[in-house]
Amino acid sequence: MPRRARLDAPGTLHHVIVRGIERRRIVNDVADRKNFVERLGELAADTQTCIYAWALMTNHAHILLRSYEFGLSGIMRRLLTGYAIYYNRRHRRWGHLFQNRYKSIICEEDSYFKELLRYIHLNPLRAKMVKSLSKLDRYRWSGHGVIMGNVNCDWQDRDYALRWFGQKEGAARRAYRSYVQKGIDQGRRPELVGGGLIRSSGGWSAVKALRRTGAREVSDERILGSGEFVKQIIKEAEASIKYQLPLLDQGQRIDEFISKICKDEKVPLEELKGGSRRRKASKVRARIAIGLVKTHGVTLAEAARRLGVSTSAISKIVKRNS
């Protein structure tokens, strides 16, 4: 079955899951964990992406984020490609580190924001990476400790998360922790990451009830939300796709232009899009950016998306060479 297109638009809330290929490790030690988290933080700041929850496990990671103009694909491409290059060099390995296609689920915020905040942050406890909630309160490799005020990650939007639990920080933090504690006995939550109908209906019990009554519910494997929310997202996506169809030929030409220069200069495409700061990669990126914007009339935002950098970075390159 062919893969379905990703759904995304500025302001969309996503639950992203990245896994190591064949369930292998994506981090070996503290240095790897630190590098992954720092890259995530730099990207959040650089692209103005709001990250509300995250958990870095041994062979996978969860991130709850809101995408903006840079787009989910651009963010994830930079994060995963850049980290994979670092990891392979450090551990002297070759080949893919991550599964080829990360999982992204669009989430209905009113119904699921708090649930996902709790679900993601309880991952280390469920996996027995920490022994208790009090240990999780100070755990460095999850956003829970940030919300509790015990771990410093300026790039995580803890204020927005806490506002779901109260207006005053102290009371909100206590309410949030109590909410997380109540979720410990719930165990794994397949309705949050399972099939589309399971998500849209609120779990297997609701699906069975629908089957008994003969009722139908609109669902989509890419969306976590009610049937009405699913219909709204699909309708918006269809309108967006229709608008973008005339740009497909231009997109192909852009890819060919970038690939040709990378081949001529002997710079791997993955390194270029992974945000590498190697001098030669930076020079090639600047050459491509100038060609796309000045010669081919590509917008700054589109050039940035294709090259895996921010729009402001493209703007600076163009200004320096004006």
C-alpha cells in the first residue's frame, strides 16, 4: 500500500515518534543524549517551533510540538539527518540510523493536549529507566523535569503547558504533577498511538460500542481527534494540495538544481540538508541559496525548507551577496 502524504500546516499540533532502524539504539551514552537534546533545542529556537513535551528513550523518541512556517518535514529532516551524521561518525558506523519514515500524528488540542503531555513524559517511568515519579521529576532526558522546574531547557514551552493546569505557577505545577501521577496506573495507551478509528473514537471500548450500534465514525490514521476534527483537517489538506499542484514541476526542478551542484562539488546531499557547518558545505549551501533566490525566483522560505536551514539564514546569505 502506498504511503499517505503527511498533513501539516502552520500552527498544527503534532505527536512525533522517531525510532531506530530495526529497533536499534539511537543513543549509547550521555554524550549522545546531550547532542540529540541540544540539536532539538537549537532547532526549536531557530525555527520558532514550540515544543511542549519530549522523551528521549534508548531506541526511540517522542516529541509533542507545534509546527510553524518552517514546516514539520524541514524540522525533522534537519534534526534526524544532522544527528545521524554525528552518531555515525562518533561510533564509526555506516548506513541508516532511523527508520526511513518517522511517525507524525496531528492532534486535536482541546481533547488530547494534556493526555499527550502525560503519556509522553511517563515513557521513561513505564520503561523502568527511572524507578519512581520523584526520580522522573529530576530526570534530564524528558520534558517532565523541565515543567517541574528542576531541569533547565529554555527552548521548551513550559509556560504554555502549565497554563492548562492553572494560572499561578506553583499551583499549576502541583496540579500537573498530580495529573501525571494519576496516569501511572493506566499503563500503555494504544488509543493515543494506534489505528485511526481507535484514536478518533477514544479507544477499543468506544470502537466496540460503535460496532454494536452500527454507527460510523470518520477516521484517519494520521489524526488523533474526533470525527468532526478529522473531517476538518482532511478538508483543509485537500484545499492545500489543490493550491500546491502547480508548484510540483518547480519542486522537481529545485531538487535537480540542488542535486547537480552537490554532485559537482562532492558534498553529500544529506550533509547539506542536515545543517552541517563544515566550511565546504556552508559554501555550497550559500551558492545554492543564491541561485535559487536570485536566478530561479524561489522564495526565501522555500529555499530554506529545501536546504534545511531557517528563512533568516537564507536572507543573510542573499544580503551578503547582493
